[in-house]
Amino acid sequence: MRGLREELLADATGDVLEVGCGTGRNLPFYHHAKSLVLTEPDPEMARRTRRHLGEAAMPVELVEAPAEALPFANGRFQTVVSTLVLCTVRDPAVAIAEIRRVLEPGGLFLVMEHTQAHPGGWRRAQDLLTPAWRHLAAGCHLNRPTLAMIEAAGFSPLRVVEVGQGLLPLRVGRYRSPGQAPQRPPW
Ligand SMILES: C[S@@+](CC[C@H](N)C(=O)[O-])C[C@H]1O[C@@H](n2cnc3c(N)ncnc32)[C@H](O)[C@@H]1O
């Protein structure tokens, strides 16, 4: 999974927001960000991540907030990152709407999430196991149609890769938010 994170986050440029950063596993891979804001609602995870912020090569801030209520202005970021988070948030539709709001028009949404399986046996198993799994895995849902929700929120897929199948089929996606990115001077 380290390689997948590294490849995905190579595309994180400009002012970057990561939602649900956990213990900061993505921190070593932000080589092209101008600035980085991490959010995490769990105070203990936030405390563990804060210890590593000084190691980053760009200005980094950590804000304790859930993805459903991001305390940032509209269009504040050029890139938003979510890895293994949208399976767990309380209200994924609201979280995705918030991500769209804080991204500038034409901004990049980078995701690595496990999602609902294709129709068939694995999907049925996900539906069956999710109630128990949620209790065991801190609210994680096996069967969320996360990619469909991202597209329903108006994001356009640029590239989506399916990594494996089974109970936890991983998807790595790059999405563009609606609208045209503002013109910037070339310097
Ligand atoms: C499986 S961990 C993934 C952590 C990290 N993103 C990674 O890739 O290693 C799930 C994370 O989602 C966070 N989380 C749970 N509910 C959330 C919410 N409503 N908004 C944002 N993050 C949330 C958890 O606190 C946890 O840090």
C-alpha cells in the first residue's frame, strides 16, 4: 500500500488538504505540495501525528475536525486527499459535499478507498458482514458505494484503478471538481 500512496500523492500540488489523516501515514509522500493542512477528528490520532509535523518539507497545519464540517473557506485548496476515510465517516454524502466546497473549481480530489464490490458473492458478503464489521472496525463500512457517491457529487473521474477484489476491494482514483481552475501567473 506504501507504493500506492506514494504514486497517488505525487499528484498532490498547490495548497493541499488531507481529511482523516489518522497517524500521518501519508506525510512522507507530499513532495510537490506548496502547503499542507491535515484534518483528523480523533484527538489521540491527532496528537500522534503532531509529533511528526516538523519533518515535512512544507508548512503543515493539523486541524481537529470531521470531514462533514471542514472549517475552511470555499475554494481554499487545489488538492484534497482522502485515503481509507470515506468508509468510516458518519455521513459520506455530506463529507464529499464539503470536500467539493473547499476545493477550487477544477481542483483535484485524490482518493484511495475500499468500496462496495461488483454485484455478486463478494457484495452479498459485504452486506451481510457490515453490521458486525462496523462494531469491530471503528465504524468502517465494507459496502459503501464511495466512487458512485463521488461522481454523484459532480466530480469527473480522470483515472480510477481497481486494485484487487474480494471483501475489501481497493480503488485508487483521481477526480476533477466541477468548473474551470482560476488563471494563475506562470511564476
Ligand atoms: C483507517 S483510518 C485511515 C487513516 C489515514 N487516512 C490513512 O490512510 O492511514 C480512518 C481515519 O478516518 C478518521 N475518521 C473517522 N471519522 C471521520 C470523519 N467523520 N471525518 C474525518 N475523518 C474521520 C479516523 O479517525 C481515522 O483516522
